[in-house]
Amino acid sequence: MSFVVQPAQAHSPSSLGSPSLSSESSHSGKSLRSVAPRYLRIGTAVAGGGHHVDQPYPDPFTYDKPYRKVLAKEFNSASPENQMKWEFIHPERNRYNFGPADAIVRFARENGQVVRGHTLLWHSQNPAWLNEGTFTKAELRQILKSHIFTVVGRYKGKIQQWDVANEIFNENGEYRQENIWIRELGPGIIADAFRWAHEADPRAKLFLNDYGVEWPGVKVDAYEALAKQLLAQRVPLHGFASQAHLSMRYGAPDQLAGVLQRFDNLGLETAITELDVRMDLPEGGVPTAEQLTTQATYYKTVLDACLAVDSCHSFTIWGFTDKYSWVPVFFPTEGAATVMWDDFTRKPAYYTLRDTLARALR
């Protein structure tokens, strides 16, 4: 797949990204992880792989030292953005590429961070050898089983949570037929994937994960029904996660707490796993002060939802700097989706998150 490379945007952080005086004076110099309740992990995606390979910069995590410094200071949970996805970690049938993922896990351990593994069963970013290969059902089943045991087993005891089944339903609440595993092996393969992952690492928490589940609807209904079914079958399902990739073209997800509570009621953990808030940029590419204020309210709405649900113990934003955001690559007219500018200065959304975390019950 080819991607459109977006030119770097010229921002004016000093005029657009300054916090309120109360935010600055109350928590100046403190990080997100330092003010958060102890039970809540504050995470980010670790930039690398995927679309980054086609961009005019070296691998961010490997070569950008200021980036790693912010990553270590602000967050106590790390999610490999692409480095554990099939096409990157398993590029050939008989070859794995563990180096980048190993580096992230090592970095996390050195900096007091947990790791969220992402992802084991998905319809997207699969390698050509898998998508274009001709396999019997038995062979395909064994390929998935071997991959899960190899990858999860390698990081046994080092991954807190795994996104086992990612984006398995379409917007109509039906199983995605573009998912090779579901299409060829049937929905029952989902339960098998959870069982294999649990066998490979009994301590890791295993999650369903998807976007578009921030409001009640048929997609959430489908996940609730599946969760009930898996639990009834004693499948080791431990949690349900909302990605929360949001656009300011649509309203803030003010019913998210209710969605998460439905899964809490089933005895599952819940999480926010991939939060960002993109916007339509004015000519020149610089958001207005009003847009930045609105963006901050979206971030707060999602954090408030997590804080309101007892089982929500993990809150992850999908990258923290616009410099490496996936959004402009896939949504060319939208951008500025993260909480920091290209030079890591903070936007209003960052200070809103920090203030909200600091006020949360500890």
C-alpha cells in the first residue's frame, strides 16, 4: 500500500497551545502518569512500523531521543503502534521480526511501564504471504495457533493486556468477511484465539477491541452478545476496549460511560486503547483556538467515561505528537489529532487531561 506523505505543518504553539493559568500553576512540570490515580495506567502508542516506514524520517522510537524522553516521562503504559501487527512481526511464513517489539518491551521495563500487545487476530495489515497464500482450513488454523503461541509466548510475563480480537464486527454488527480467519474458519476461531493466548501467557489480560463502539448501537450489541457467549463457554475473555478514534465532524461520545458499564456489568475489565481527536484544518493547517478548546472537551469526555466506570484501568492515547500521527496519512483533510505539537509543546487537550487526572479520586 502506498501513502500520501503530508508536509510538516507550521504551528504556533505559544499562541495556540498555552494552558490556562490555573492548570499551569497547579500542576506545572508534572506528567500525566504522575498525577493519575494509582489504579489507572496512562498509555500511548509507540510510533513505528506501518505508515511510518513510508515517511521522510527515520524510525521514531529508534532514532528520536526527545520523543523517547517524553514517552518515558508522561506514560506508564506503552502500545506498539504497528510493531506487533502481523505484517511487521511475521513478514514471512517461517520468519519473525522481533527486534523492534523487543526494544519496546525492554524500554517499558526500564521505565516502569506496562505493555499492551496489539494485535493477534485482525482483518488488516496482514502479510502478503498470508493474504495471497493458498491454505487448507487445517493449515490456516495451525498458522494462527502457531503465531499466537510464538508471539504471546515470547513476551510471557511482560505484556499486561493483549488485543486478541480486533475490529471483528462491521458497522452493522455482522462479522467482517474480509477477516481471513473468520471468513475461512468461522466465528468459532475467536474463542480458540483467546484460549491459545491464555495458554501461552496465563497472566495476560485478554481483550476485544474496536472503534465505533463509543455510542450504543448494533455494534455494541454484537460485542455484548459475543462477550456473554464467550463467558458462558468459559473462554478466557477478560476485557472490552473502545479505541475511541474520534473526529470533530461528529459529536463527543457522551454515552461512552454507559457503554463501558454494560461490559463492567458482565464482570469484564474495560479500557480506552487508541484515543485521538482529529479535526478539519483551516487553510494553512493551523487549528483555531476554538478548535483546540473543542478538542480538549472531547478528550475530557472520554477520560471522564473511563474514570466513571470501576473496571476501566487503562487509558491510552494513540500517539502524543502530531509529528508522528497516523491521521494526516489516512485522512488528508484532517489532522492535529494528538495532545502535543510537532515539537512536543502541549496543547489545551494535554492540560485538560492532566487536570482531570489530578482531580480524580485516588
